[in-house]
Amino acid sequence: MKVGYVALYVNDPVGSLSFWTDRVGLVLKSFQEAGGFKVNQVGFSK
């Protein structure tokens, strides 16, 4: 199975980003702000 992306809506975006990058080992690929929200794209370093 191949997954293109998964969207997570969280109350603590800083904590969530820290979890995925520090504990899981994903990297921040891009981010943007839209409508007062910050959208982070994380993924494997490949």
C-alpha cells in the first residue's frame, strides 16, 4: 500500500511538529500559512 499524504488537525502544532521530527525522525519539507493557520508538510528525508 502506498499513502500519498495524511492530514492531521491538532491543537498544539508546535508540539506535534516536534513529535514527528524529533521522535519519529521525519523532516520538515515545507510550510505555509493559510487563513490564520500554519500548514506543515513533513516526510521522510528521501
